[in-house]
Amino acid sequence: MGIELGLFGAHLRAHEVDGAGAARLERAGFGTLWLDASPPADLAYAERLLAATTRLTVGTSVVNVWSADPVTVAASYHRIAGRYPDRFLLGIGIGHREVDTGYASPYDTLAAYLDTLREAGVPQQRIVLAALGPRMLRLARERAGGTVPCLVTPEHTRRARAIVGPDRLLLPGHFALPEPDPAAARTLARSGPPGTAIAVTNYAANLRRLGYTDADLAGTGSDRLIDALALHGTAPEVVTALTAHLDAGADHVGIYPLGPDPIGTLCLLAAEAGTHR
């Protein structure tokens, strides 16, 4: 049996969702709940979210290779997969030089981490990488089941599909808020990751590859860049914009909600999208 992700997923951090929240998202029709922000190697919180639901897939977005021991992660994967078959996806990533002590040789470090997971029996098709650039995307094609990139656009999705090929999972995540006032939406986006993460080297380099300029990346981002990274408008307009990733070749689109009520925002968009699998 293959893993079922649904067309839309919900990206949340541990402090934003508990078991009751996960069950609410499942009832709203989401196929997958992505647990963000470098969950620890025991993956216990992901397991609790699985225990609170009946069919929801849970993924990590992403386990940080600098802070999570791969042997422990592999043991955690096997524990969870044994209890919840075909409902868990292990997302891993290299982190960022700005925050991860000892950051060096990202490609080689991630490849070595994958070696350890493989030796411990973690199936390749149950691993996805937080890959942005061409080299990391090729690693996702060759050594993993696909990729779960963040802070990307449908154009990145189109390019990524060309690199990873037709048989790898392509699971981009996009920030979104149902706010029809562009000025209000931009203000909120600039105070969150769309405005703050663009200074991070990995993200900035990827955005430059997509054609954004130093002027776009200055400060908390140009209107053009913020509008591309944080989809806003009415709920129907946001959902239509999200589906551009599907048209560009994505298998699934993860939604990063912006605003004071993340689960409420996700449920509103789910109702509009009809995300029941």
C-alpha cells in the first residue's frame, strides 16, 4: 500500500497544533499534517499527532541533520512506521548556515546522513529532502522519495519537476492568508517568514535563481516578492493561486498559514478547496 498525502497539506509547528487540532484538520479534509521547525530525533510529537487521528498522514518538515542524530531518527522512523503503517513521511534537511553551528559541506553531510538512514533500513521512498537548488534536487531524485521545498514559487515547482523526474514526490509548501487587503496582507507577511527568511543564504540564492533581484530581496522584500511568497486575497483567490503548483507538476501543496489563527485559516482554505481525499 502506498502512502496517501492528499492534494493539500497543513504546515504547523508543535506549539500551533495538538492532537485535537490535528483531528480538526483531518475532519476538514487535509491529507497530510507537516510538523515544522526541526522536530527532535525521537519524533515523539509526530507520533502523538498520528495517535490522535485515524487516517491523516504526518510528515516532518524537516528533521535537521545538524541537531537530530540519524541513528535515533532511524529507530524513531521504524517505531512509528510499525505502529502507523503508510501514515508517516520522514522529511529531512540541511538547515541554514546562519543558525546551525558547524554548518559545512551541506551536500556531503546530507548524503552521509542518507547513508546512515539507508543502512538502518529506512525505505528510500519514505524520505523526502528539503531541496531547493539543482544539486540537492538531483540528490532527492537519486537517494530519496522526493522533495519538500519551502519558500518557493510555481516556477520553482516546474523546474524541480524537470530535475526530479516523473516518479519522485514533489511537495512544495507555500505561505498563504485569506486577506483581501494587499497592504494588510503584506504587512503581516513581512513580519513572518516570507519577510524574514529571505535574508537566509539558501533561500536568497534560490530566489535569485528564479529571477528575483537584490532590490527584491532588500529589507523585508519588495511587494513583487512578498506577493509571490505569501499568497493573499479572498479564500477562492488563494486556493486558485495554490493550485498553480499542481499545474506546474506538484503532487501535493502544503499550506503555511499566516495570521493569529493558523488552524482556523487552514480550515477556511480547506472548505474552499474541497480537500477531502
